[in-house]
Amino acid sequence: MMKIAVYSCREDERELFEAYGRQMGVALSVTEEKPSLENLDVARGCQAVCVITTPVPAELLDAWKEMGIRAVSTRTVGYEHVDWKHAREIGIPVSNVSYTPHTVAEYTVMAMLMAVRRMKTIVTRYQVQDYSLLKVRGRELCRMTVGVVGTGQIGETVIRNLSGFGCRILANDVCEKEAVKELAAYTDLETIWRECDIVTFHTPALPETYHLVSRESLAKMKPGVVLINMARGSIIDTEALIEALESGQVGAAALDVLEDEGRIYYQDYKYDLTRNHDMAVLSGMPNVLMTPHTAFFTDEAVGDMIRYSLESCIAELEGRPNPRRVNGR
Ligand code: COI
């Protein structure tokens, strides 16, 4: 029987893994530990490995290869945490999953509305019985121009969701889609910076998208622009963003991701120091809504992540074509 090692399994995933494993007729070796050279035993006797967001460096791939691992699947959309190029060199296929795009797309629109309606301030003030209208006047989305950078599945779904609000939508991507053109106008980044009241990012973490939001691009944006990042922390130069929020060049931001979030998000730091000064500064700002990379987190998405990841491992082990493979044939 095929056996798949599952790393970083959360409590809420365990039952789903068991159910899908049973349904697909595969045995699983499940651990809550993240993958490392110290816990190779978890993958002993397995032919494939399923991981989530923690790093999978070359040394670990070499060790797994030695043990007979023939496929690695990350149950995430982003796969920058896996050294997929090295995996290709040693002949291990790496795959990702594309779960329901509605989960992040709906969260994005929620965050956008919360930012323009100053919801963080309204809610925190309500907690202390301050029901005054001071500094909580918002703006209407329908009168704004929204820029969507990245029109993959998530960006396209954001555009679809936004189309009901009546705002003007500009889009940018290296690949333009006909379906998107019906609802938004593709344009270059310079135009997005110059004309948009809100800019939302839905691009992967690539060298080309590193610090897309920088001192330089921020200076070109409309004063008071609202920035939404539900994609990857590396898209925004955090220091430059803080300066722009302090000067008022950026009017508000909603950030589900942040540079250097990896060692902090999904941990409980209640009685500890995060030692991330930028995070502390940003989360103290009334106009910055921070969430700990939870945009993906719905019943539907978690089910998809597990099902598709196991399916992907099985396809690789059975030698069938796997459309989810990210590191070539
Ligand atoms: C992804 O799927 O790429 C995500 O960002 C969600 C992940 C953190 C679980």
C-alpha cells in the first residue's frame, strides 16, 4: 500500500487526513512536527511527502531521496518554501495545490471594506464604550478605482466579487485573461500607482514581485491610497510602508502577510516577545488591519488542500500526468 508522510498536521486537519486517506486507499504517517533532518523517521517507509509552509531545503530533499521518497506536495498555493529547483535536479517532482480561490478573494473584499470604513477603529472603540463619530467617517467603494495586481485564480475572483460594487477596476498581470477584460481594464503598473485609490496584490513571491511596493512606487501612488496584501509579505518593503503610513501617503492598509512572518504566525506569542518591531509598529496603527495569514482559512479550503495534495502524491506515485506539478516534467 502507498504511504504518504504528512508534516505540520494541525489539530483541525487530522480527521480530514484520516478520512481522505481512507477514501483514497493510502496509508499516512502523520506528525504535527515540521519537516527537518531530525525527524526523518516520520517519512521512513513512505514514498511521498506532504508539507505546508515550512522550509524544505536541499539537504532535506537529498535525505528524503535517499530514503525512497519519490514526490513532494505542498498543500499550499505558494511553493517558494520548497527548493523545487534542487528537487528537479535530483528527480523529485514537487507539486502545489490550488484550492477554492473564493476563500482569499472574499477575505480580500472584506479587508478592503474594513479598511475604507475604518472598521478597526470602530470595533476597538466600541469595546471601550466610545460611540462617538470622531475619525471613523469612511468612503464608498463604488466611487473608487481599485487596482488588482495579479490576475491568477484569486485575483480574477477578487475582480468578479468587486464587479458587484460598481467601482472602476484596473488590472495588471504578465498574462492577460479574456474573462478579466470583461470586468476590468488591464494596464501597466505606473497607471495603477497613479490612478488607484486602492491597490490589492495577488501575485506569487518571485524575484520579479519582490518589493513591488517600495519607496519609489509608493511616491508615485495617490496620496491616501489604501493597500491590501493577502498574498506574500515580500511584495511590500515593510519599512517603506511604515514611513508612508506615518507621512499619510498611505491612508490605510490591510495585511494578512508580512515579511519575516514565518517564525511567528500560527504560534501563540501571548506571553512572549515576537522581536519583530515592524509588526509591533504596524499593529499599533489604527488604520492598519493585521491578520495572521488567515485569508485562506475556511472549511472548504482546508478540505481542498488535503484532498488535492493527497491526489497529487498518488498521481505522481502511479506515474500518471500531474497538472499540479510545479517543477517540470
Ligand atoms: C498558500 O496556500 O499559499 C497560503 O498562503 C496559505 C498557507 C499559509 C496555508
